[in-house]
Amino acid sequence: MTRVGTHNLHKIISPKSIAIIGASDNPDKVGHVIIKNNIDSGYGGKIYPININSSGTIMGYKSYKSILEVKKQIDLAVIAIPAEFVPDALEQCGRAKVGGVVIISGGFAEIGRIDLQEKVVEISEKYNLPVIGPNCLGVTDTRSRVDTLFLPTFKIDRPSIGGVSFAAQSGAVGSSVLDLIDSEGFGLARFFSYGNAAVVDEVDILDFLAKDKETKVAVFYIEGVKRGRELIKIARRCTKKKPIVIIKGGITEQGSKAASSHTASLAGSSEAYRAVFKQFGFIEAKDLKDLLNLSKIFTTQPLCTGKRVAIITNGGGAGVLVTDAIYNNGLELAELTERSNSELKKVMPKIVNVRMPLDMAGDADYSRFSSALDIVSKDENVDAIIAIALFQTPGADSKVASTLIDYGTKIKKPLIVLSIGGSYTKAHKSMIENGGVPVYDSPADAVSSLAALIRYSRYVNEENY
Amino acid sequence: MTQLEYKDAEALAKKYNIKCIESAYVKSYEEAIKFAGKERIVIKAIPQKPIHKSKSGLVAVGLDSNSIFAAYKSIIASAEKYKPYKVLAQKMVSGGMEIIVGGKIDEQFGRMVLIGLGGIYVEAFKDFSLRVCPISKKDAREMVLELKSSSIIAKDDKALNLVSEILLKVSKMYVKSDLKELDLNPIILHDGTYDAVDLRMIR
């Protein structure tokens, strides 16, 4: 199979005009939901409903029997009609010179209709037409507000504008993560669900996101790649420029039993993926929660190659747990300078023992947090800071949260927050995260995310020598 | 898929400066005694068809000039039913640390090189690391440091360099040859140097 080459996905993700093939006044039809979602999300471009049985208007818009009747520039065509009609519709998209196509419809290779999928590939090549899908949710973009996801808006939270772009082969994983991203308080840039990847695959999307200036962190859920060597080629170019977080679903061990050598029997497919991720600078997530944990530190915090971590806390026990996690992850506790120690002694009450982790006691209020952060962040022996804010304590309130936001966005060193607790804590967590500082609810998650940031920073640094 | 004969595999390895233990095909016990000189040797019968050599009584280790005659006779007798075969004599390395270095073609990513704790521990501990070929110096060092057994395999910087060098050479050989799979298992690290002792190369 010859490939169209690297596809330009810009018109698909940031279209000035969209045509929905399969548009309908019937609210049960996917084409209807897509138009409604674009209206609800505030998409500002032109919308052209297409339906072969159209009588002139659909959902209040002038409608067309064929995309060829529109006779205006269409950046994105979304196809949501039964599979057997898709090749004809796609052919017309090619003739109408649309910028790109998303095929929502299922009924292709995933149910054995390889012939239909091959037709899609053929037509795409004939017109040099980037096609996402078939069998996918398509795309959404928080700036252009295009939204081809046919999920009712009341069922899924749509994230706010941010720097994380997310691509998923699986629509189900894609939409659940999208839902979660909003609750984690970091915003989204682009979202791709690319389904069967008949034409546009993860390599094209990686290439696009690597160059995309709205994307600060690219996050991938993949089940397998078709073009392994190309993935490596692109990764060599882009993993140094921006963090690429990746998770691979589906551990396959096929072929390893019949292997003829020790090497072949040890090195199965999942080991190969893991090795490639490590070798070419991908940041591998252990699970979906980890994916979110990593996304939020990489999108908000500066790179950092040092591994000396300062802890300030308003609870002694949590400080001990974080200290353990620091050493378990190959990091170390910072040793403050003499000067910092004597400054801390001046500002902390007598009950506070000045040493690492700095336990500021349960009555620590925002001013104590503030003076500690001020001294610790300026200390040359400190590379990164973990601030533990337990909101159950008498001193911790919204002023502590805003102090953490202030320092977390101002200082040049990574600052992350650990807060464990219920509804009062959760309210402050989302306040701090919306302010641009990541909050974790377990010492292990907090520290392993920081360790991943440091590992990646070292990778970038070494590679750029 | 055909396996290279031992001496052909050795010639290929040597072309890439991969050190292999001194060896020779022998046609009689006299030749084996002559090869041994004052050192201890290993004798293996290698049939054309791959079989488990030590389980089938085709390997004898730690032989000196006094024990070669009996061992040779016994191996020949066991090898009778696996004809045709060749008899290989190899010098013995005493002590040392066994590692495996290998290569395989991954269907997605192509040629990959592997290092692991070797010998009988390979399958039990599955302590290995893997990279796509060709590897860089940095990759080679990281592969060694990533092993759980890295502090045993690479006790100091000198040992780390030695093992990294082996990986770089094997990666180079693998990329430039038409080999499909290979196992150098074990390679014995000893006395500040190393010797590849068993070579399995599949074309």
C-alpha cells in the first residue's frame, strides 16, 4: 500500500467550514447530534448539512443533496452514513476539494469489510485527501470549537482551553479521558479519535502535534502501530521538543512460545514497545490515571534536571510518606543551605523544627506557607518542591491555595502539591489546578510524576548537548 | 531459517571484533588432546539438526588430557543417532559472570538487540533490556544500567565500558549482516575481559 505521506491535519482540526454528510432533523441520527454539538459548543464557522433526501433546510440551515452542490470552500467534511454509501460520499468530497474528512461510520475492517476500507484508502490516495477513521469519534478542538463527537453534551464534560492534546485509537478510552481531563483542571488543545486508522494514523497525528504550536504536551493512547520505523523517525525529531506521553493497550505475546532463540522468547511485542518508548524519549504512562497525572505536571511545570526535592508540609506523617516515595523513585531530599535554615528559624514559630521535610505544624496558615516557599524556592540546593497542604488542619484555607498558585506559577522550579481529603479538599484542589499548579492525592502519584518530569528533562538535556 | 555452523558464526563475530573463546573442530581424541595442551577444555558434538546438546549427552566439560579419551568416546557413542555431526573442542573459562547478548527482528520496529543476565538465569529471572538497532553509546550504557543485575554485571566503569562495547559491536554486526536472530549465550565476563562461548546465529 502506498501512502499519501504526512497528512496535513490543520483543516480537519481547525476548519473554517464544515459539511455534515448524513445531517438530519431527526434527533436520533448521528448527523443531527454532530450539528447540535457544534452549535452548542459555539463553533463559529460555516455549517453545511448534506443529506441525499434533503428538502432545502435541516436544523434551520440551508441544506444540500450532495457536497458538490455547496460550491464553496469546505475545510472539513464529516461522514455519518451507512458504510456501503461511504465510498461514493468520499469520492464526492475529493471532487469538491475539501480539506479533510472524518468518517464516523463503522462497518469497515473492524467487522471484516476490508474491501470497503480499501476503497476508502484508494479514494484518499486519488485525491490526496487526509481521512480520519472510519469507525471513530473524530475530532474536537477547544479553539476552533469544532466537535464531531456524537456524544450528548450533558453526558461528557468538555474541557476548557489548554495545552494538552490527546489522541486515542479507541473512542471509548478517548471520551472517558476527555471527560476526566476537565475534572483535572488542565485544559485541552486538540483531541483526535482515529478509529481504524485507514489513512491517518498515530504517526501522522504525532507529526502534526509535534509541530503544532497550540500543543504543549501530546498524549497518546495506542493499541498498536502499523508503521513502527516511521514512528521512531518522527520520535527522534520531536520527543526532545515537547513531551509525548504514551500508553499502550493490549499486551500481546503472540509468537513468543514458538520462538527459536532465547532472545526471541524473551523479547515479545510489549517488551519491544516499552524499549522503543524508553529509547526514543516517550514518557510511558502506567495506566489512565497516570496519563492524567503526567499530563498535568508536564503542561504546567518547568523542566528540571536536578533531583533534590524540598518538602514543606502542614502534617508530619504525610511528609514522611513523601520522603519514602522520593527515595523509592531515585530522587533525594534537599539539604537546605545554612542561610535558608537560619532564615526559616526567624520566621517559623519555636515549635517548628527546621529541617527537611519542613513540618510547619498543623496551624500553619498562608503566611507560614508563603515565607517557607519564599526561602526554599530561592535555595540553590533545592531543585524542586513538593508542598503538602492538608486542608483538614485549622490553618489551611483558600488563602493557602492562592499562595500555592502564586508560587507555583511564579518560581522557575517545579512545584507540585499533595492534598489528601474529601469535598473541602477537592474544592481547593480544583482551585489550585485551575490556577496552573498540579495537585495529587497520593504521595506515590505525586513523586512518580515529578520523577518522570526529571527523567524527561535529563533526556532532553543530554540529547541537546 | 538456517543456523550457521559454529565456526562460520565465529568467523562472522570475529569480523566485528567480538571476542570468542578459542575453539577447533576435532576429528579424533588425539586432536582434542593436542588442542587442549595443558589447559582444560570442553567437547561438544554438534549435529546438523538443532537439539539440546547437554541433555542428549553430547557435551563434556572440564576435561584435561587424562579425561579427554573417555569423554570423547562417550560423546561419539551418544552422537551416533544424530548423524551427521561435528565435534567442537573449546578452551574453558573458569569463574566469571555469564551474560546473554542477542538479537531479534520485531515485526513493528525491526532489528532489536538484547542483553540479559545469562546462562541458566535467563529464563528464570528474565532480567534483560532491549533497544532498537542501531544503538548509540548512550543506549548501550543505559541497557546495562537498566538491568536489575547491573551492579553485578558492571561492577565499575571499566566493566560497564566493556559490556557496552560488546553491545555496540553486536548491534553493528546485526545491522550489517543478513542474520535474522542471534544468541551469544553465554558470553563470560572474566579477568577484565570476556569470551563468547556459545554462538547461535540464524540466517
